[in-house]
Amino acid sequence: MPRKLILLIGLLSCLLGCQEAPSSQPNAKIIVVGDSLMAWNSTSGSSIPDVIEKSVGSAVIDRTVPAAWLQTQFDADDRPKTGVQAQFVEGDWKWAIVNGGGNDLMLGCGCSRCDAVLDRMISVDGNSGQIPRFLRRIRDRGTQVIYVGYLRSPKLLTPIEHCKAEGDEFEARIARLAQQEQGITFVSNHDVARPGDASYFSFDLIHPSRKSSRIIGERIANVIRSEGL
């Protein structure tokens, strides 16, 4: 079976539901929520959550789903209905690893005239919006939060190259939030891929190759090890 078809089948199976139930590993202290940056390579056991689990030697609950949006609506009890925010479940977590926002920019506004989308997710100063509210809700329950940035593709023509300016502004706002808030850490991945080297990407030149998933996973694991479980 061609590799691309295998990957497509794996992606479709995740879209149908690949969230891990916390009850599957009741002693886990780490939960991961996010989109396909995190979920990619899961079919080979090489996703970013897989790398983190192996590197820190502690169970990780992977709730990530490809194509998940960060923005959501809330029910009458102020609970998120969909997307990355709804992936998070309360528990005795030491760490919550979060990513998201890329699909909101790429699919929500086509990475063009995205000011309103950006502001709904996070304000210019990093103080307000759905992301600060979400991360504070997690952090205020005693869980340390790591927000994970996206890959960049210097000197490569990719399907999302036109999103660079919006992506840079988005992550600058996340960085401001992390600088201002205790218990929130931003892990940037803008320098993971070497200029002109496609080996850091999957076949679609959007998602991480297993090499990039390993590098990103190790960066996150280093943060966790520095603070401890």
C-alpha cells in the first residue's frame, strides 16, 4: 500500500475519533490537547505526545485531533463545546501541553485580513481572548501549561507559506502572555527546520516529519524535566 495512502487512512481514522480517555492511564500526570501538529505521526508511534512519553518516562494522555480549531462556543455552564478547548478534561494533571490556532487562521480567514480572528483568540497585549482564558482556567487548577508553537518553512514553497505573517503575529502574542503569567510556558519551534530542507516535513510540506516530531517532543520534555513531575 502506498505510504501516502497509509497516512491518509491514519488521518481519517483520527478524525473519526482518536482521543485517549484519561481512564486508560489513571496515573498519568500529563495531558496533551491540540491539532494535527501534535497528532501527526501517531500511527507510527512517533507523534509529539509519543516522544514526550518516552522521553520523560511517564504516561501521557493524548487528546489531540487533526483539524481541530481553537475558537469555540460555550454551553450554558460555560463549558467549551468543540475543538481544542473541549479536548481538555479536568484531572490531577501536573502538566497540560496545548497547541492550536493554525486551523483558525488557515481555514477561518485564509490567513488574510485575520485581525478579528486573531483578536478573538488572543489580544495584541496577550491579556485577553479565548486562549488566555483557556490557559488560565487550566493553570488556576494547579496545572502547569506549555503552549507549543508551529513549524516554520524557511526557503521552502509550501501550501501555507502565505500564512507566515499571521502566524508570526499570533505566536508573538502567545509569547507575551507567557512572559506575563506564572505557570504558562511558550515553546517556539520557529527554528526547528533548516532552511530549504524538506526532510523536516511530511509529504504535504505542512505537518512535521518524524524527525521534527522528535525534536519538538524533546524540547517539551526538557521543559518538563527542568521543573519535574
